[in-house]
Amino acid sequence: EVQLVESGGGLVQPGGSLRLSCAASGFPFSSYIMYWVRQAPGKGLECVAYISSSSSTIYYADSVKGRFTISRDNARNSLYLQMNSLRAEDTAFYYCARDFWNPYYRHFTYGLDVWGQGTTVSVSS
Amino acid sequence: QSALTQPASVSGSPGQSITISCTGTSSDVGGYDHVSWYQQHPGKVPKLMIYDVSQRPSGVSNRFSGSKSANTASLTISGLQAEDEADYYCSSYISGSTVVFGGGTKLTVL
């Protein structure tokens, strides 16, 4: 079964740090583009980070640039998000997600077809 | 990385068709055919409904269809059913950046 399982969320004070992890199983993790997407309570989706299969290309949303770091360990089938200098506005549900591979045209679609159940990050004093 | 523009809400009666728009710019929606649509029921994980503007992943009902004209993409749901009531989000690829999402549209089935 294709599965993504996040962990590492919790309550942290403003200015603090957290490291989220995402364990992948059931598919060739090392071949896939991966993302971290967050959703603040009652709000919409925001893609905060993108990482290519080999980690050669990484992008961040402007809202987290310079504070968050996405990484992956393909040997461990794991994705990470190091979050530093956390702010109240970073409070959200954080999902890891996989890019959908189009088997007919053999390209990534930048559509996210597999999502984890998410982990909650709360930033508050 | 401005969010794509979606209507806050749409509604329709069972059996009817509705369309949700998603407006961007020539740097995102208008520039690439990598527009996706997601359905999210309350408390649930988003589900990919449409990718590459108009393609449906395996298992998604053919009542869901997507299209694009210039900088605006659209999701149409035909034969509206009660179970379609959910939030819908569009997203688009942007060169040199993360994927950008729309603000979301709440669909109410009357």
C-alpha cells in the first residue's frame, strides 16, 4: 500500500524550532518529487516546499524562505522539514505529499496524488 | 507566489452542473498545462481529482472534468450529488517555484 506518515509536530514557542518527518512506503520514494503542504485552521492549502527526487532542486514559498529547510534521505525513504524561527502564522496542519507521475506521457504533473494524514504544528507562547 | 483566484463559494442542486473557476496569470495557469484540482471534505486529506488541466486519475468519476482558457482554468461537476459537497482547490505549476494553490471554493449541494 502506498503510504506517507508524518511525525514531529507539536506545540512550540515563537522563535523555536521543530523538525517534521515523513516516512514513505509502498512506492519507489527515490524516484519521486515530494512536497510539504500546510493548511492553517479554517484556511486553504499552501505549498511551502518542493524537493526533486535527487535533492538537486529545492524551492520554498516566500513565507518560509530562510527559515525552513526541506531535505530527504532516499536510503531511509524519508522526507524532512526543518522549521526554525517559528511564528504564530506557521500554526497549521502540515502534510507531506507526492507528485503524480503521468505514466502515459512519462512526466511529473505537479499534481499531488498521495498525501499523508498530516501533523499539527502550533506556535504559541 | 500569489495565490490563484477562486470564488469563495458555489452552489447547485442535485443533478445540476456547476463550474468553479481558477484565475491566475501567464506565469502560472496560462503558461503551463499543469493545473490540478483537489477535493477536500471536512477533516479529510485533499484528494487529487484532475491533473494536467483535464486528466482524471484512475478512480475519479467522469462527472468531474477540467478545462483551461488563457489564464483561467475551470472545474465542472456534472450530475451534482450530495457527496460532492466539499472544498475544492486548484493548483498550478510555476517555473522556478513551488506549486501555487487557489484560495479554495466551498461547494454546497442544495
